[in-house]
Amino acid sequence: AGDAQIAHMSAGETRLLAYSVDLDVEHRQEGGQTQTVQKVRIVDGMVEMRLQRENRTKHIFNNKDSSRGRTIIVEQPRLGGWDLVEPAKPLEVNDQLYRFEVEVASGKENAVEILQRVTDFSRVGVLDMNIDTLLMYARQGKASDAVVEAVRKAASLQQAVHEIEREIQRLENERSEITRDQDRIRQNMQTIDRNSDLYRRYMTKLTEQETRVEQIATTLKQKQEELSEARRKLSEYIAELKVE
């Protein structure tokens, strides 16, 4: 039968001993893992997706022996936490694997398809959810209109925050530009006559710029308050979101 080694066995335990290769039987394997979204909801400000993962493996045997059939024992690793869906009942099962029995008639082909399935959950922030993907789930009946509307409202509140942030950045850039221009003007004023028209024009411009800097400071203070309020509304809205 050939040489073989078997590891330690407990009382009553059985093992399969492989000792040769059956050259008259060909085997090929097909399949892989798939994942589908079953339901989308919002829980505690997070978009929760219930996922169904399937691991499908098909073992195909071709018996080229025209005089004798074969009984094939297929060993398939068990995936921790996954349920066996097909076939409904294995020949044997232990902690590491399933065993299935396949009858292959002489000169024929037969197969066994093994399906394991698990339900999982994935969460992303409401503001990180792609609206186009969510709309696709809604068309497929996996996300309700209420979920879509909640994400859209959150995106609208976030957009309001971004608009205020951009306005604040624009004002700060303008103030920085004025400051640089004032430094240049003051340097130029040191080299010209104080009674000249150019000097007076510089003074007028500096006065206008100082007025504008004061206006910017007032507007920035107002915008910072608006930004804090917009961020508060966004944060409170997301934190309280629970939508089926």
C-alpha cells in the first residue's frame, strides 16, 4: 500500500490514509467567494450594510475507467463561523473539514458542489457613503428612501460647512495679500518725499487697506461663529441618526 505516517489519534477517531494516485480519475475544481449586500440601514450615525458572503466550490470528477466505477471521498475545509448550505448533509464532519461522498460511474463524469455561507456586517460613516452606490442599493430594494434622504441631508449639512470653510480661507488669503502689499508700500514710502503726490496716494491706499482689514476681521469673526454652528448641526444630526 506504500509508506505513510499518521499523527496521534484519539480513541474512536478515524482517518483517511492516502497511499497512491488513481490515474484513471481526473479532477478539476471551480468556484470562489462572492459577497452581496442584503440590507442597508443607519445605526448610531453609521451606515450599516448586512452582507451575505458565499464560498462555493465545485469538485468535478471524470472517471476514464470504462470497466469500474469509483466512490470518491471529497474533503472540504470548514470555514470558521460559516454555515454549510449545500449539500445539506455531509458524510462526515470534524473541526477542520467536511467529507462528502460522490459516486462516479465507469466512463462518466460527476460533481459535488459545496456552498458555505455567512452573514456579516460592514459599517461606514454617513458622510463617507457614496450617494451613487446608495441609490443603486435603493433601486435594488436594499435601502429605503428614508435612508437615502438621511444621507442626502447629512451631505447637505456637510456642504454648508465646506462653503463656510472656503469663505474663511478666501478672507484669510485676502488679508494675507493686503499685509504683503502694505509691507511693500511702507518700504517704498521710506524712499520718497512726504510731500509728493505718490506719497499721498500711498497713504490713501494704506488707509483703505486698513479699513478693509478691519472689515475682514469682523467678517471672519462672524464666519467662525457660523462655522461652529454649522458643525454643531451636522454633528448632532449624524449622532442621532437611526433609520431603517
